[in-house]
Amino acid sequence: MTENKNQHYLPRFYFRLFSENEKTIEIYNLKRKLCVAGPISSVCSEDNFYGVETERSLSPLEQKQAETIKDLKEKLNG
């Protein structure tokens, strides 16, 4: 069950909107009261959070959302 193991409960494309390099994002650690850069690949994710079938069902929806937001961002930025 290694396929789609690392599942994000917030899609990665959201974080890429706030990233300078689309790979890392600033993360605020509440316990340490410290802001550090971390990889988008591990933010808001857990292994097997949804299960494989749910992940497969959500993936096309997230892809459509990502495309729509990307188009909107391009139109707004000219």
C-alpha cells in the first residue's frame, strides 16, 4: 500500500501559491513560536490519511481546482 501513501488534507497547489520556489513554504511552529522553511511535500499530510480509494476520487477534483486557480492567477497577473 505504498501507492499514494503521503496524502495531503490540504492540497499542495494551495501552498504553491504562497511559495517563492513552489517547493518550500514558511511554516509557523506554534509550540516553538518559530517560523521555518519546510517542504510542501510534507506540510498538512499524513501517511494513508484518506485511504487509496478516497485519494483517487479526490485527485481529479483537486486537479480541476488547481487548473482553475492557476488560470485565475495568470489573468490577474497579466
